[in-house]
Amino acid sequence: MKILTDAELRKSLDLPIFHKISEVADSLSLDCYVIGGYVRDLFLERPSNDIDVVVIGHQGEKQSRPGIAIAEALKHQLGRKASLAVFRNFGTAQLKWQGLELEFVGARRESYSHDSRKPVIEDGTLEDDQDRRDFTINAMALCLNGSRFGELVDPFYGLYDLEDGIIRTPLDPDITFSDDPLRMMRCIRFATQLNFTYEDETFDAITRNRERIKIISGERIAEELNKIILAKHPSKGFIDLERCGLLELIFPELYALEGVETRNGRAHKDNFYHTLEVLENVAQAGGGLWLRWAAILHDIGKPKSKRWDNQLGWTFHNHNFIGEKMVSSIFKRMKLPLDQKMKYVEKLVGLHMRPIAIADDEVTDSAVRRLLFEAGDDIDDLMLLCDADVTSKNETRRKQFRQNFQLVRLKLVDIEEKDRIRNMKLAVDGDEIMQMFNLTPCREVGMLKNAMKDAVLDGDIRNEHDDCIRFLNEEWQRMKGE
């Protein structure tokens, strides 16, 4: 963070767009401020192209949407290269110009009903507008008018909180979070992204108001959750969500992983904290959003598969397949995409035990061919996930596993170069099988196709048309003779 002098603040706004806004605001005799995240990020030395501008209407007059008035006048100045979208019902306007996205809104005060986060809005002063902001670090404003250009207005000492790394609400946090419960998620998100701590009363208020999160839509929760997941250290966010009680409400399947049960002196690991370790490993390896989701969900089936065995102790047989089936219901509830992104996560959750099983056993060509065939182009992400899943505190065991794992990687490269298994298409498809044996779609067609696929992956036949035809004829005769 950098503390900026008045001169440095003015210099930071020495951009054509701010000077043009200043000219327009002065010509319309309107007070105008850049506010919120853009101001915060100036001090944090983080680049930002999203600019929020609040405009103060003429006091004592009925001002017709002052934010829209400035945006429309600015669009006229900037010409065709600027695009403007006006939302008159909300009194806002969005303008895009030279890679910048600006939102203009009139200063307002808000009041809320208990069953909705949609406020009743009235025209207000700058003070009213800053009062309604979620956190002190987002309530700072810089004047854009010519006579006060670059002047900082910081009534809640957000600059000090920014310097100290603290998240705090401007007003009573119970009112702030009860009015708009999404702010509780935003609180955790900002603390995670910025690696900040919480003012005690602010965090305690999240705990007190956590049940209010139930009025927030799945889309808005998922949006904040994704931002937490994409942070440099996403595990901080999930630990804080668990501490304040929100995790159990928004993500009960992940919350169910927490805890250790002991029987006859034998305990299993805490799968919640193990999952966060895996997530951190994937994040530090540069994994993207959906690979991070796969890390979060890779053990999600363990509570349902957990069993006690007198000889083996705690077992979680088939938790990967159970978890794979749970992905779609979680994505549907959270309004996450149900397209190829979800299928990708399902695939990685279902397959995440396979490389580990191969590494623990003899690394056979057949096992590696099957892994390549099923993982396809996602094999590299799967291997990264499985590598991240090694969180044993036993250094000898971890070293041995990584040595075995390296053998799997080498075998993958060797077989891919030799057999081209990744995304392999079988030389004979289902239509040709039906023509060969005069069949309609039926169980026998699937059996023949699976037998051919197994023979290719086991290395018994080559994936060439003549070899596959010969195998299918032999298999058909065998099936008829049974």
C-alpha cells in the first residue's frame, strides 16, 4: 500500500477521462466524485478499469437523474468511440471508452424491508451515499470538480483501515448485514483477496446475522464464492466462512467434511482441512477456477461413503464415484454452469483416485492406456489435482508416492507417443457394428463395443479397422455360443 499526498492523488487522476468528467460536471453545476473500489485500489497500487462515479443532484430541486445527465453529456463529448447504456428505472448509466468501464449514479440514501435486499431508494447527499457503502475501505471518494480536483473525502477513516489491513463497516454492522446479507459474503471475499483481518464487531455481526443469507439467490452467492476461490490463498476464505457459520448454510456438503472421528484408537484425517490443503496446492500451481472447484469437490462423497472396518479402520470406498454424482446437484443449487465446465469437474472428481491407485500398484501399460482414454485432454489437469492431493505429513511416504507418481507421468508420455490413446476414436463405431450383425440398437451392440474397447486398451489388438473387424467377428461367435 502507498500513502498518497494530495498532489499525488491529483496526479493519479491526471487521465483524459477524469478531466472530461470534470469539465462536464462543472458545466452542469453538479458535484461529482469517483468512489469505491477504484479509489481503494489507487492506494493499494492495483490497476483497475472499473470506475464508479457518484453525482450529487441540485439540493432543493427535482434533478432528473444527475448520474445519467453527466453520462449523456460525456458520451456527446467522447463521440462514436464511446458506448452508453442508460437504465432510467435505476437512475444509472454505464459508459465504455478505451477499455474503461464507468458507472454513473446519483447520490442516494437507501432503506430496506426485512425480506428483501432490494432497497427503497431516495435522492441523497454524498454523506448519505457514503453511509450506505458496505465497508470503510470502499466508502472513500475523490472529488472530480475542477476547484477540488483530487480532494479525498474519507468520513469513516477508510484510509487508516486500508493501512492497517482491516475490514470494517461504516455504520452499525448488524444493520449493514441485515439490510443486505450479500455484504457478509463480500466481507469474507475482500478479506481473502486482500489478506485483511476483520474488526471484531464486524465479524461477530456476520455470525449473528448469518441466517439472513437465506434470502440471497444462489447466483449472487456463487459469484462471491468464485472470487474467493480465485484468490491467491482461497483456503483463508473457506476457514472464515466456517468460523462465522455461513459455510454450513451455503455449502453444507463441504461443511460435512469437517471433523475427526476416533474408534478403537484409530482416527481418520479431517477431510475439510485436507480439502483446503488440496485447494491451496492447486491454487499455488496456477490452477484455474474449475480445476479449483474440482479440488474443493474431490472428496465431497466421503461423508456418504464413510464406514468402519474392524481390520482396515475407517474406509471411504467409492467416494470418488459418489462425489461425481453429487456435483450436478451442487452446481444446480448454486446456479453454476451446467455445461462442459460441470462435466469437466465431474470427470476429475470421478477419476481423481485412478492415478493414485496406479502409482500405488505396478504401473502397467493397460492401466495407463485406460487412464489416458478416459481423461482425454484433461489428463494434465487430473495429474495436477492428484499431485495436489498428496498431503501426508509422513515425509517418507510422501517421497515414495511422488517417485511412483513420476513413473506414471513418464509412462503417460511414452504411451501417448506410441499409441495416441488420448481422445482416441475406435476404428469401428456402433453403426458399423449394427450393420455387420444386422442388429438394431440393443444391449449386444454395447457389449461388442465395450469388448473391442477393452481389447484395444489392454493392447490385445491394434485400433485398426481390420484388427477390430476380426475381433468383433470372433467376439460375436463367442457370444452366440454362450
